[in-house]
Amino acid sequence: MLTFRRALVAAVFFIAVLFLTTRSSSPAASAAAVEYPKVQPGAEAAMQESQTTASSGQKAAGDQAVQNGGHQGGPPKQKPMKDMSRMTLYEKLAYQFPYDVETKFPAYIWQTWKWTPAHGEFTFREQEATWTEQHPGFIHEVITDQVAVHLLRLLYGSVPEVLEAYEALPLPVLKADFFRYLILLARGGIYSDIDTYAIRSALEWVPESVPRDQIGLVIGIEADPDRPDWKDWYSRRIQFCQWTIQSKPGHPVLREVVSRITEQVLKRKRAGSLKDVVDKDVIEFTGPALWTDIIFGYFNDERYFDMENSVGLIDWKNFTGMETARRVGDVIVLPITSFSPGVQQMGAKDYDDPMAFVKHDFEGTWKPESERHIGEQ
């Protein structure tokens, strides 16, 4: 017979068993429930190598593994805060926007215009739609002038000299150039002028034979003027275009171009000479001439390339007349047909060529400065 005393004892026993069982299987106490980040290839190799060294070597390899995103006996440490007051601008940008070539190209498409596609006066619907059609699943943003200012304040709030330089630029076309570099440095993805058509998906821009985790920047040739008077028409013998660029965040080329423009703008501002910058100065100040110089500088930078064993400097002669993509380190250089098809000069082929990726209408080049804004060139 089940008396009251026996029933009370049975209830206490059942509750105790239930408590101990649930506590022992709690996620907080289960080591299997803690998920650590995967070790990156470089970190994994470092840790494997450390197993064959002395204990001091093991510690060094483990420290390197943690820095590369791996873990040594536990989760990675939180990135320490640094005092940026003593950093150069280049170092600040490297700290704020680190570069990792092994990451994927972000699925962003950035364009700028004074109106969004939802506005009745937006006149580039056909061009804008091609980017969405060729890139399903991508985040496609058409940024207005006002939104651009707020977006940059959000992204570069910790680097106020960059914001000061952007706001000090006297011409809208200068801001147009600067904005593309800034958004790609901070977020990566594709920037393309609003008057461009996407002929083929960016997934085809990098050759299949090249691993995408070894490429961080995709650029195209704008001009390859093989004529004696080329200086009368172009600023450089080989000129890289900047109306369409694809990059991963933090790429050193973008870091350098943002640093260079910022420093020059602030120098001119202090000297009171910013107002002297006119349309003809744009190409050298923020445009394709500066862009081209910095890219060639990167190709010959001993910090990134083994120049001691190089057969010589990389210059325009390495790219003139090329008809297929060429890889230089972590950069893919596309021939003139890729971003300038149908121009009927300098070896550019037609729009139906397999290497034709983007068509540019050049609709902003003829307009007076008073009618331009940050989305036009």
C-alpha cells in the first residue's frame, strides 16, 4: 500500500534524479557544444610544423596560428584595441580594414547617382538592371549623394582625416573618384559607373584556372595607345580604368590610393590651394593616372613581390597588346576588350567577344561641371 510517507520519498527521489540528469547534459557543460572557428590553411600548416620542433618552436607556431585565425588550446583571443594616435594614415587604414586574400569576393555591387531607381527621374534603368540580372543574389546598391556622405561617416568615423579630405574636395568629379576607392576599401565588391552595362557576370572575370582565394583585385585596361602621339590623348602609355573595379576589402592598392588622396587633399587644404584644382587636373589628382601609377607601384613593391629575383620592373610593356587575362600576384588584369568593348581602337574587340564583360556609355564625360555629381565621370 502506498502511504503518504512512501509517496513523498518517491517524489523526492524522482526530482533529484531529474535534476542531476538535466544538469549533466546541459550545453554549458558539454565540450562538444562549444564550436571553435576553423583553422585557416596558413595557421594549420604552422601548427603541424610546430609538432616537429622544440617546445619554444611550438609556442611560436601556436602564437602565429592564433594571429592567422586559428586557435591553440582554446578559442582565438579578442583583437586588442590599439592606440592609433601614433599610426600613419596607411597603418590606420590597414588596422581598420584588414586584408585577407583567402576570403570570398563580397557579393556587393556599388553604383552612385543623384536618384535611386525608384525615383521617377532615374534615367539609367536599362543599364542598372543588367547588373541585377547578371548577378542574382548580389546586394545591389545605387547610392545617392546624400547617402554617400552618411555612409562614409559610418565607415570612416575612426579615421576622421579621410572624412575631412572627402568633404574638402571642391569638385563633384573628385568626390566621385574618391568614393569608389573608399567603399571598396571598406566593404569590397564591385564598383561600376551608373552608365555601364553588365554584359557577363563577374563570376566569369577571373579565369577558371586561377583559384579565387588567391586573387584580391580585378582591374581592366582603359587605354593602350600604340601611336607616337599617345601623350596628346592619354596620360599614361597603359592606363587602367577605374569606372569598373572588383576587390576584396582592405586591398593594399586601395589602401595606398586612399592614403595618397587624403594626404594630398589635406596638404592643399592647409596651403589654401584646393580651389586651384580644375577639371584638367582630375586625371592626375584622383583619376585613372593616379590609379595607374599606384597599381604599377604595387606591382614593383618589395613588400608584396620578390623583386630581387624579378627579371625587371613591371611596366606598360608587360600589358600592351594583351588579349587575355593576366595574373600579377593577387591581381587579375583584364584586356581592353573586357571593360571597353566596341570602342573600335587600341585592339578592343566587339561586344560579343568572350572577353567582353562591361560596356561603358561615357554619358557623363561631356556634361558641364555644374550638372555633374558623384556618380558621373
